[in-house]
Amino acid sequence: MVYEYVIAFFVLLVVLSFLGSAIKVVREYERRVVFRLGRLLGVKGPGIVLIIPMFDRTVLVDLRTLAVDVPKQRIVTRDNVSVEVDAVVYYRVFDPIKAIVQVQNFLLATNLLAQTTLRDVLGQVELDDLLSRREELNHRIQKLLDTATDPWGIKVSSVTIRDVALPESMVRAIAKQAEAERERRSRVIMAEGEFQAAQKMLEAAQLYQGAPAAMKLRELQNLAEISREKNLIVIVPSEVHGTGEIAALTSALSRERKPTK
């Protein structure tokens, strides 16, 4: 009697172990690629998946978008400047069968391909383009990666150049270039200001030339402004010949020099 209970217990253990190996739970964002005796059976999931132990082999594939950090790559640009660039690649598996059957390790293959593509693309551009046209370069690298990984069932959604490390000498050269550019802009602005001022003075001279009375009034106004500064000597223009004008100037100077009580 006891012997029968022991046998039943072992049978129950075998059945539970078989069911544990045969029943697999696949999450919503996962798929299982099933091989039966080496032949591709198909993709199963999500939910509960039944397999035959010892006959079926499954490979779990994550369908979520993965972010891969591409390590720093030493790149020589087209104008012979050595820089270190790292990037981030975002991709996802859209065909689990291709990702398992067409390539041995799609994670490693995509990472290595991203490194080589990054070096190839950035090695064809100059340093100024690398610093100022990152968005365009990101899009170009993304298109090349997406085309190359499409047979593997992988969709590259985005590539971002994260950092560009320049040599110390190049940083100093760029700083000097920026300083020279600011100095050039400052001189251009000053020259434009002087040009506009000269134009206004030319227009004023033409206006005074056509109105001698206005020119006289301007001269008298200048003399009155000079007298307010309590200068000892006032030079009267040679054109001022009228006695009334000289008297008006003398009166103005006398009023300015009287001490206030």
C-alpha cells in the first residue's frame, strides 16, 4: 500500500515537472520563437504557450524599443581633425523570426554596425559640419542603419550624437575664431554707424547750404552753448559781420558771467 503511494507521488512529480516545462507565460511585449527538432515552428505569444519538452526549443525576444549606448569612437574628420564621438541608438525588433534566424546575435550585430556606420559617416564631414549639423547627421546615420538592419527584422527609429570631444588645441583655436568673429561684427557695426552718421551730416549740410539763415542761427546757437561753459575765449566766425549779432553775443556772455546773488 505504501509502495503504491510512493509511486503515485513520483508520478505526480513527473507530471508537474512536465507541465512546468511545457507551460510558458509570454508577456505582452514578448514573443517566443519555437523550434521543434531543429525546424522553425513559428512565433507564439503573448499569453500561455504550450511546448513539448525535449523536442521544442524556444528563444524569447523582447519587442520593446532598446537604447544602445555606442561607446566613444575616435574619428578623423575630412579636414584631418581627430575627435571622439559617442552616440545613442534606439531600435526595436519588428520580426522575431528574422531577428533569430537571419543573424546570430542581433544585439551585438546592431551595436557593431552602429559603431562602423558612425565612423564612416562622420569621417566624411568637416569639423564645422559635425558641430553645427548634428540633426542632419543623426538622420543620415539612422537611415543607413535602418536599411542595413531591415533584413534582420530590426527597425532603427532614432540615432542621437551625444557628445563630441575635441582636443585642447582645437578648443583654443575655436575660441580664438569666435573672438575674432565677434570683433569683426563689432567693427562692421561701428562702420555702419559712422556711415549712417556721415549720411545724416551730408543731408544737414545740403539743407544748410540751401538756407543761409538757418546756418546763421545754428552758428549763434553753438556760440551760446560755448558761452554756457564759461570759456575765456570765444572765436566768432568771420561771416558774422553784423553789429547786432556781435552785440547779442556780448550781452549773452555778460549775462552768463554775472555772479548770482
